[in-house]
Amino acid sequence: MENHSKKTQVEDEESLESNEVEKTKICLMRTFVETQDPSSKEVDDLTLRRFLRARDLDVEKASAMFLKYIKWRRSFVPNGSISATEVCNEIKQNKMFLQGSDKKGRPISVLFAARHFQHKGGVEEFKRYIVYIFDKIFARMPPGQEKFDVIADLQGWGYANCDIRAYLAALSLVQDYYPERLGKVFIVHAPYIFMTAWKIVYPFIDNKTKKKIVFVDKKSIKSSLLEEIDESQLPETYGGKLPLVPIHES
């Protein structure tokens, strides 16, 4: 019992020390990025911390990543948000839903990949749609929460749904501009033919993101999801109690 107490004390001290290191580095990073781009003053410490953590607390690398994000956001979302009219082809496919939270309070989004088809809006509209989705999810986050989960449902997915350029575009956005936002990705009902596309995309996934992706066995979808999500927060389609709400209606 005494050993356990000592271990807990050591862990608490290490945690405090780690927090102090982070605080110091956030201050250093803020000073640097505000000098480079005064609009950085509007960004909170939690945002800077996400970029720092994504670059293993390397202030220089995190600052470069953050400044790249600020510049991208300014040009890609000049009005501050993406309107539904800018992503109408994506919304028509009715493939993304947002409802409930996991046991850690992370919002849950559900993607039905078999509803995705390439359209005249192309990859540019798809990228706008990803940003539209993220902004919707972040608006639903409770105070102190920074991450969200995705249930990627591949039931019925076939080659007609395969869109490697879109997958790589989404991956790039997540990794380059939204670091430390992804909690977990549960891939369910993955057909064997999907693995062909997966092998193409996999090398582009960074190691931190790879650890967040879980392929769920078809025989244990409900029980696997219930480990992370309470039944009251689990979508009905997986044996839970929540109806699915299209993200554009959330």
C-alpha cells in the first residue's frame, strides 16, 4: 500500500512538472507566433498546446505548424465559417451524422462511407465539407474537451465509393491543421475490398493517428463500442438508444 502511495505521489509530481513545462513552452510559442502574425493574439492557449503536443513540445516546429494553419485558415475560410451552400453536393449525400458523446465526453460523429461518391464539386468541395463538419463538431464540445470520435461505417462500400484523393485530403487536413483533435476512429463493417484502398492510404497516416484507428470485428461491434460509449449515447443502429441526426441539422 505504501509503495502504491509513493508511486502515485511520483506520478502527481511528474504531472505537475510536465504541466509547468507545457505552460512555459506555450508562453514562448505565443511570443514567437504573435510577432510573426499578430492575429495569433486571438487564439487561446489550448489551441497552441495542441500544436505543441503534436510536435512533441518542440516550440520551433509547433510554431511553424501553427503559423501555416493560421495562413491556411485565413485563405480557405475567409468568412470565418463554411456555409451549407458551399458544400451542397456533400450535404445531399447525407453521409455524416453527429449525436452523443463517449465516456470521456467526446462528441461522436458517424460516417456512412458507402454514401460517398465523387461529384462535380470535386476534392475542393470535399475539403470545405471536412472543415464544415469539424466546425459543427467543435461547436458541440463541452468546456475542457478538445477531441471527438468517429465511427466510420463501411457497410456496402464498393469501388464506386472509392475516392483516394478525398481520403488523402481529409487525412492531410486532420494531421496538418487539426492536430490533437481526433480521439478515436472506429472502423466497422469493413469489407475485404476496402483493404485495397486502405493499403494505399496507410503510408500517409502518421504514427500518432495510426494509434487512434481501430478496426472493430463484425461479431462484436456493439460490445466493442460499449467499452468506450455508454448505451444511452450509442446510436440506435449499433444497438444503442440515440437516433442519428444528420450533421447539417445538428
